[in-house]
Amino acid sequence: MRMLALPLVASLAACGPTSPERAYEICADRARAAAGPTGSIGIGVGSDGPSTSLEIGISTDYLRGRDPTDVYDSCFRQLTGAGPTRPLLL
């Protein structure tokens, strides 16, 4: 029984509040995604010849028309249990 309790306690500890720095990173990314579509283009040449890649991302927050500042604030509160410690910089 004791062996089962240790993983359970460790997994519950991982569910605690996120540090403000980590919450800022996560929530700022969500806010940027809510501001508009994101994407990247890649062009390269390798031993198999030229290659290209295209990636486009559209968040549900953007599709719903949510304000990026509201997305940031609610995300931060959800992760830390408190208000943002620094303003959002897009």
C-alpha cells in the first residue's frame, strides 16, 4: 500500500499552482494566438534536394473573437490562482 501512495502524492503535487514566470510564458503564447493566425515557412536544401514546409495555426480564442488581454488574464488566474504579476506584451 505504501508503494502506491508515493506516486499518487507526487502526481497530486504536480497539479499545484504554476510559477508566475511559467504562467506568463504559457498565457502570453495563448494571447498571441488569440490575436491572430500564427505560422511559419521553411525552405531548405538537403541531400535529397530542396524542401519546403508551411505551418498555419488558428486558435479557438481567435475564432471566437476573444480579446487577447482577457485570454491572458483568465489563463494566468487559472494557472496560478491569482492575477497577472506583469502586463501582457504582445
